[in-house]
Amino acid sequence: MKELLSYMITHLVEKPEEVDIQESSVDQSVVFELRVGKEDLGKVIGKQGRTAKAIRTILNTASIKQGKRVTLEIVD
């Protein structure tokens, strides 16, 4: 799932080299911490958080197959 998230984010932002994704797992839960450049933060969040919500929906759908719960945290 980290590869899926990385693919989506790097194609969304202007500076893909500034994308940093940290993954931590606890039991059946996976937490992704996403950091992007300041100028790309708005693109990742989107208007009223719509883009971030769509990314979370895709990750949750992909995680069902693995039987895990996914959380995406966008860090400033």
C-alpha cells in the first residue's frame, strides 16, 4: 500500500523529491505519515479536504483485501 500511496502523491505534486512517507504498523492497523513540500500541501489536501478524503478512500479500499485498517496523516 505504501507503493500505491507513493505513486498517487508523486504524480500529484510539483516536487516529488520532497515527498516523505513513514509507515508504522500496530496489529491490524497501518499508519502512514505523509510529508510534502509547503507549496504542494494544498494540492494534497485539496479544496475542503476532498483530495485527501479521496486518497484515504482509495487506501481503505485497497486495505480491505489485506484485512488491515489504514490511517493517513498529512503532516505539515
